[in-house]
Amino acid sequence: MLFVLLMLIATGVFFIYASNRHQLALSNPLSKKCKLLGYLLLIISVVIPPLIFSGAANIFMWLMLVMLGLIIVPISSFWLRRLR
């Protein structure tokens, strides 16, 4: 279950990032529909933490993972582009 949660968050964050016009990962940004798909994946990922964690831990873990993803994806695309 934790793997599914991580994949939903990672995919949602990537779609949101890749549909931004200032992204560095792709030569052309994705369409606005991909941004909506990213938001939908993040909303779906809210359902999984109560199955894994209990109490307030599920909210804090979900928020922590989303914040971590929103930080790691742009920084990693910047570093990968800089290495080329």
C-alpha cells in the first residue's frame, strides 16, 4: 500500500510539474489536462494513508510526502539538465 501511495504522489507531482510552462524536464510542457490528472492523482492519494497510518499521522505523512515530491521533482530535473 505504501508503494501505491508513493507512486500516486510521484506521478501526480510529475504531471503537475511537467504541465508548467517553466519546467525544465521536457522540451515542451504537457497540456492542461495533464495538470488536472496530476491534481486528481493527488486527491486519490488522500484515500490511502488512513489504511496505513492511524489518527493524525495519516494527514501529516500525506502532507510530508507531497511536499517532498514538490521539492524533489524540480530540483532533480534542474540537476539532470545541468549534468547534460
